[in-house]
Amino acid sequence: MKYQAIKNYVNGQFVEASTDRKMDVISPIDGKHLSTVPMSTYADLDSAVAAAKEAFPKWSRTPIKERVQIFFRYRSLLEKHLVELAELCSEENGKIYSESLAEIEKCIELTEFAVSLPQLVTGEVLEVSRGVECRTEHAPLGVVASIVPFNFPSMVPNWTMPNALALGNCMIIKPSERVPLSCGRIAELLKEAGLPDGVFNIINGDVEIVEAICDHPGIDAVSFVGSTKVAKIVYQRATSNLKRCLALGGAKNHLLVLPDAIPGMTAQNVTASMSGCAGQRCMAAGAMVGVGAIDHIVEKICEEARKVIPGVNLGAVISKESKERIERFIDEAEKDGAKILVDGRKTVVEGKEAGYYVGPTVIDYVTPNMSVAKEEIFGPVISILRVANVDEALAIENANPYGNAASVFTQNGGAARYIIDRASAGMIGVNVGVPVPREPFSFGGWNESKFGVGDITGKSSIEFWTKLKKSTTKWNPEAGVNWMS
Ligand code: NAD
């Protein structure tokens, strides 16, 4: 085992969980045993909630300009430890080093947004009648929790943690049991940056701890990022316990390619979108809908896909089960009559035979009823559907139950606008394969890709992590007597 057994982080200390139940943490790159992670209990969560509750009064009353000083220091520490954090991310998640580097750089950008929050939460004030003033303030919620997925071990925790804490909340994070190492380093860096004990806590575990978070009366709000199946469970359970909840789910993002699209640029974007992070991004291209004569673009996509080499510029998928599941999707599409133009099945990387690799896969002549057209594959696979016009393409995009992202590739501004207006997704790209809105814009999909109000990052997150306090004041008799007296 390369690293020590993972512990929980409560009140500024790494502590043992009160359980013997644990899981192995395996590197998808080469199957190496990295560590073990405890499946914590309700009692473990309870101790973290108690620590967070105790820290809350002092932390929430610390002026925001003082709170964000810690995040200026945290940002510098992320920069200082960039290489180490990126290596750890690759080791536990399987993505290639340059992708991990980009992930940590994104954490820096997210922290930069958090340190700008004092500029954004100034509230409002107005003299509403003579001598009477109304004023609004953003008050923190209290103890909040964040449940995160495996695919971005550092970035998704940093979607929520810096904003939630800078806004005065105390937090408990539940890392993915498959990639729990990066969160532990985040805790160490926050401590080094001067974050008071108890403000940030980590409880490791699986279903049991997620359910405990949804049920615990001391937790005021829950954010979740993961699959739609679990997002629904978490949203229903947390809100039925009267908690505020925002639950981001899975995706099947459609790229609409028009015949006038620039072939080289389109092929590069489509390929990078479907194969980046081994297709394990909620913003990955899931299906491409070609409108009319697009053979020349499909040809270029195949050329680009063949340049994506497993173990070189394509990382591993998270587990053996995931590799097998992705390959089953490809088998099924082939059986149903689709054409496999580039085939990533049975990929083995020399020297990393125990790793979980799937090569880039391009499937053409997919029809809307095939599972590769409908389901989130979460692997480096693009399913190409062919239609005669833009409305048919939109009908396919609109019919899918998700709504994270969609993109259009064209040089026709009018066609692009037509599609932006009609695509049923929260994030739309024009000639952009991965249309992630960068700060200060907010991240969040529609339909079954997100449950709850508002988005998880950017300005929108302020509404989620705070509640408005409205105060009405008067000091002098000039205010007179009226209905407000
Ligand atoms: P997952 O839903 O399996 O797990 C997410 C979290 O939920 C983990 O912490 C896990 O421990 C917990 N969990 C798993 N099963 C549970 C259950 N039955 N009950 C309660 N908790 C449970 O997701 P994953 O495989 O870690 O991540 C991949 C998924 O996340 C994909 O569907 C991807 O699209 C989605 N995702 C979405 C976004 C977004 O912004 N919409 C971002 C990243 C990932």
C-alpha cells in the first residue's frame, strides 16, 4: 500500500473512523493498491457536525474580508503544490498528467472567484420612507455538506468549498470512496492557510454516510454532484428532511454538426470532448448529430481519434467494471447495426497491463433507440446519428432526459442562434466542444442533469450558500408615524 490508510478529518485533526468496514483505493493507471478508505458511520458524521457547529459562531462572525484572506493563502498553496496535487489526482483518478494539471489550475480559478466574493455580496440599502431604511445582507446557512463524485477529485470539492466557507458556512465533505486522497491534501492546505479547526471536515464513506448526511438534523444544506440516479435519491431525501439541496446529475451531451462547420476545428473539438478525461466528464460529448452531408467531417474525426493513444494522451477509466460496461455498450451498438469506425475495445497498455483502458471509439450510423444514443456511457466513445435537417437534430437533443450541455458546430450565425434558442440544456457551446462557463459565470444543467434551484458555482452559488436577512431601521422622530410604526 503506497499511502497510509485514509482517515477522516474532524476539527482540524485526522481521526480514525469508528468502523472496520473499509474499501481499497486502487489506481486505475496500473491497478496499484494505493490505500484503504473507511466506510464511516453516523457517529463519525455526528462528531464532524458537532465540530462544525462549534466553529460556526466565530467563523460566521468573522468579517468576509478577513475570511477570504485564508483563501488568498490557499490559492498560493495550490500554486506551490501544483505538480504534487496533479500527480496525486492522476494516480487516484487515472487521468493523464496534463488533464490533472488543468484540474488544479481550475481549482485556482475557483478560489480566485471565492476571494472576490466581498465585492459581490454587498447587499442593498434604501430609504424606503422618511428616516426608515431597509437593508439586505447575505447570512450564512450554518453547517453544510458536499457529496462529490470520482471524476474530478479536486475540482468538484473546490466548486463548493471555497464559496461556501468564504460566505461564512462550516462544511463537511464526503469524497468519492474511489478517489479520497486529494480531499485529504485539500484539508492540509486549508489548515496551512490558517483555516480555523472545525470549519472544514471530511467524512469518508459510501451510501450509509450519504444517507446520514441527508438525515442529520444538524446539517442545513446539501450539495451533491454525481449520477442522476443518486442525485434524485439525495435530492428527495435531503429536501424531505427540509434541507436546502442542489443535486447535479449525469449527462448525455449532444453536439450538432452542420455541413458548413470547419472540418479540422470541428473534428479536434469533437474528439477532445469525447476523449478528454477518458470521456469521464459530465460535459463530455455523448452523441454527435450530423445534419446532412457530414462524411468529410466524420472522416476527420476518425483521423483525430486515431491520434488519441491510451496511456499517452488518453487516461484510464475508473475501474474494471467501468471498462467492461463501456465495452458492453460498444458490443451492443455493433450487434444492433451501428458501424464501429474506430474501436477502443480490448485495449491493453504495455507496462500497465493491470490498468483499465478503453481506446477512443467512434460509432457511426447510430439510431435514436440504441442504448449508445440514449445512455450516459462515461467513456471515450462518440455515437454519431445522422439526420436531414436542424429540426430533426433538435428533436433528438430535446428528447433526451438530461440537459447538461449541447454544442453546435457551424459558421452560420443564424443557425447557431436558432439552436441556442431551442436546445434543452443549461450550457450551450458554439464551435466549443466542452462549453463550461468559466467564473464568474455559473455551472449547472437543466432537466435530469440538475435538481434544485440555481447553479453550483459563480454568482449563482451565492444564493445557494446564503439566506437573505432584511432589516428595517429608523433612529429619529422625523420618521413620523405610519403603518410601519
Ligand atoms: P455516483 O452517483 O456513483 O457517486 C457520487 C457520490 O454519491 C459518491 O460520493 C458516492 O459515494 C455516492 N453514492 C453512490 N451511490 C450511492 C447511493 N446509491 N446512495 C447514496 N450515495 C451514493 O457518481 P460517480 O460515478 O462518482 O460520478 C460520475 C457521475 O457524476 C456521472 O454520471 C457524471 O455525469 C456525474 N457528474 C455530474 C456533474 C455535473 O456537474 N452535472 C459533474 C461531475 C460528475
